[in-house]
Amino acid sequence: MWFQWKKQLRKTTKRNEQSGQAKDGIDETVESELQRNIETVRNTTGNSVDVVIRRFLLGKEEGIPAALLFVSGIVDEEMIHQFLLESVVQLTIPPSYCREEALVYIEQKIAAAGKMKRIKRWSELFLALMSGEVILLIDGVPEALSVEAKGGEHRAIEEPATQLSIRGPREGFTESLATNVAMVRRRIQNPHLWLEAITIGEVTQTNVSIMYIKGIASDEIVEEVRRRLQRIRIDGILESGYIEQLIEDQTFTTFPTVYHTERPDSVAANLLEGRIAIFVEGTPFVLIAPTVFIQFFQAVEDYYARFDIATALRFLRVLVFFISLVAPSVYIAVTTFHQEMMPTQLVIAIAAQRESVPFPAFVEALMMEVTFEILREAGVRLPRAVGQAVSIVGALVIGQAAVEAGFVSSAMVIVVSITAIASFATPSFAIAISARLIRFLLMVLAALFGFYGILIGIVLMTLHLCSLRSFGVPYMSPLAPLILSNIRDTLVRFPMWALTERPRLINQTNMVRQGNDQRPKPPNQPEKEGDNH
């Protein structure tokens, strides 16, 4: 019964696809009659007001009926009128050229236009039209000429909002794919920086690009990224998060296995290590693959500062991640099962505070954590000027009122506050929200089994992390499996002159990234006069 239903569903889907293709006419070719072509465009686009059809006579003397088609708002209309339309109208076609050859003549003579290509099928014509290109149709010619004239309003390059740095570039990606690619190319001016384009989304037709450095990136990983992108069949891609969820190795995990960033310098650094960048039109976030766990605790300014400062900050980030993960559960375990592990005076102080609290420690912690998550979400969704005030005032008022009313103890407010601040100190939001989810599971285990439950939860989380892969690369590398040569850029950061190799599991062909003997040395001291005697 099940197999019959699945077979019938496949037949229905295939029939719908075939009927949709026939309806849209994507298998048909462009006709030679101009009026019928214009009617086809109007019928297909629903006579949309932003689809501009500019009819004119081609050439000074010939007067051949022609039309320019473009979508207002996504093209450079000034370029269309000044360079394309005027050039075509003033063009003189030799009498020896027939109408079929006029398109070839125009393609050769219009030097001011951008990239051009001839189109014969309606599917290619509508894809080019909706992508911001201009379509030239000539009466009597059964094909069209597509001219690249993308434009329109774009957001200016600004400082990244989610990945701020004290030292480093102040520019971040925008929603324009071409602008984002150009910012990376300005940093890596190498002809081996390759870019591949692919269109994903049956309805949205979103432009997606794969960028990597040929000779540094692994060919197997590049082919795997290409294969996963090409197998995507979906109506629309509105943000890179769609791509991330469709190409990751493991779905049922709270830990991100694809890194995303809005900093061009971060993308350039990952490309130099052999990773692949995935650009998506319409979003400032670029995906990086493959990804390892330790990568989420590294910030871009780690490589702009001295190695000792960067190492100390990395240890601090790992510490605050661990605090945000286990702080409430440790409080629950200590106050419920292991009071003997605290100093006597501290036990007496906490017991005095909890004397008027009617709830056990687990319920107390759960109420405070849920309340703070609500405040955090409200601060994100509200307008920026109001959201910060609501978060701060709400936390202070609710915390103070809850203590005075006897619902929670002062110690619990301190623990929740430290946990929240620690989660904000994590450089990556993707890994911070994973800790926020796992925190509730550890709280339940602590309420049931005390420290033993916390230990069991951490062991299970570690085993889960070791089982993850990112495009075939172990998620915990180079810690598990242990690769001593790559430890220099993990929890610690060795001096820049000591980072001689790229990550071994990501790249196994071009490992060396700097020359030997790069350690800085003081200049040779001049010999004193008495040294020769």
C-alpha cells in the first residue's frame, strides 16, 4: 500500500512538472514575430508594471521594429538610455546584412555595453530578464540578445554588526553578491582564486557562487560542495541559512557544522587555509566549509594581535563557554545534593536566602533562565533603541522584584546573570545558542543525579562532538584526531612565524603557507673597536 502511494505520488509530481513546463513555455524557442514575443512576455509576467517594454525603430535608415525589455529597479537605467538605446537607434546596418544577421552586427558594434549573449529559448530569456539583464528583440529574428546592465539601489558597505573587532578592517559584506566577491578579490589578488556560479531555487532562481583557491583547496572537498549544491531542489533560497541546512552533514545536532561570517578578511583567511566559501545573492552572510569546533572560538583580531594576547583571549572564550554551559546546573547540583563541597559559611548564607523560597533549586533556575531568554528575545525583536532599554530595565526590575517577593534567591540571580554575560562573550552566535539549549538538558540531569548527571551530560556531548563531520572532516580536529602540527592554532595561537602549515585534514596537497626561517631577528650589532685586539 505504501509503495503504491509513493509510486502514484511520483507520477503526479512528474505530471505536474511536465504540465508546468508546457504552461510556462520553457521548452519553446523565441519566435521571429516581435509582437507575438512581446505578448508572450506580457502574459508570462502578468503584465507587471515594473517590466518595461521600450519599442523603437532600429537603425537610422532601416527602421526595423525592435524592443528593449528590462525590469525597473534592478538594472542601471541610465546606462540603458545613454549607452545602449542611443547606440542601437543611431546604428547604421549595412544593406548586405539581412535581419537575422542584424543581431550579430549589433553584438559586434556595441562596445559600450557589458557582457552580451544570444538567447534562443524562453527559459533563458526570462532568467536573464529577472536577473537584471536587458533583452533586445528584433522583428523577424527568432532569437534575442541579452546585455548585462545590473544596477539598482544597494546598501552601502558598513562595519559588520555581528562580528565586531577592535583591530582590523571595518567593512562587511552587503546583500550584493558581486560586491561581496569583489571585496574578497581585493584581498586575494591571485588568478587561482576561482569562482563558480550556480542557480538554485525553482521559483526564486537565486544566484549562488562557490569560491576557492585552486591548488590550495582540496579537489575532493570542492567536488563534494559542488555536488551538494547541485542536488538541491527547492522553490526558493532567501538567505544563506537555507543553503546551510541543506548541505550540512548532520541535521539532528545543535552544533553548527557550517561556519558563516560577514567579514571579508575572515573569508580570505579561510580561503588561504584551503576552505571553500559559498556566496548567496541577497544576504551579507557567507558560508565557510568545512568547519571545525575550535573555529567558533577564534576571532579575526586574534591574528592581528600578539600571540600571547590572542592565546589568553582564546582561553577566556573557552572558559566563558564552559561557564555559560554548566553554571546553572552546577548551582542546582551543589544546593540539592552536594552541600558538603561548599564552605560552611557559604552554605549557611545560601540556606538563609533560600529559606523563604517555596521552590526547589531546579524550578528556581528554570524560571529565571526562561525569563531571561524571553527578555533576550524581546530585546532582539524590538527596535534597537527600545530593545536595549527593555532588556536592561526588565532584567533589573524583574530580578529585584523576584528576590523581594521570595520567588528566587539572590544567589540564583547572580548565577543567571553570570551565565548570560558569559554567553554574550562567546564570539560566535551559532555556538552560543547551542550552549543555551544544552544548558537546559544539563539542568535536568543535575536535578536528577547531581554532579554525576552533569558529568554524564558532558561525556555524551563530547562523544556527540567527536562523531560529527563537516564535509567529511572530523568536527573536533585537530584535537580528535590529534594532529600535533596543527595544535599551534587551536586553544593556543603560536607566533605568526611558527604557523608554517595549513590544517592537515582540510588540505593534504599544498601544506606549506610560508617560507622557512621567518622568525624575526635583531640586526647584527656592529663590532666595537676593542674587539679586534
